[in-house]
Amino acid sequence: MSTYNFGNRPADFAPIDLRNGTPDLDTLMTVAGWLTDALRAEYPGLVACGESVQRELALSAEDGLPPNRGRIRTALETVAIGAGAGTGSLTFTQQLLHALGL
């Protein structure tokens, strides 16, 4: 994990811990929000990808069904291709990919 400051995330931020299974939806939504914030600061052209992930997770919370993994994977892979190493955008993308098993 990078030592860069990723903006206004909480001081107690830690990577998503998968030892207890898949994180809950609230945790995933929080990290997706941090991803979108990081994209706004680092890669404004990719903000729509972060918003897409947030939208899919919010829809899942609303209807109680699993999130659309295909749409989330497409958005996260787009970010992974465009984001540079050591950036918050890439770190949050990798965490979400790993947490969702994509």
C-alpha cells in the first residue's frame, strides 16, 4: 500500500480486511466514495467510472440484490488501466477488485 495522502479519508483508514469474508455493503460503498473522490483529484476524466461503481452499489443496497459485477468490473478495470502506480485511485480500485473477487 502506498504512503501517499489520499485526501480526506478518515485517519483510521485501513485496507479492506477479507479475513472475515466479503466486507459489508456499507464498507464497499465507503471505499467506492473514496475512489470517486480520489478520481476527482487525480483523474477527472475517470470520475464517471467511480460514480458508476457507487451507483451499482447503491442500487444493490436499495433493491437487496447483489451488485452488477459486470458493470463494476468494467468501471474498475478502466480505472486500473488509466491510474498510475502509487495513486489513491489505483489503491482503492485494487481494494474493491479484491474485495469483490473480480
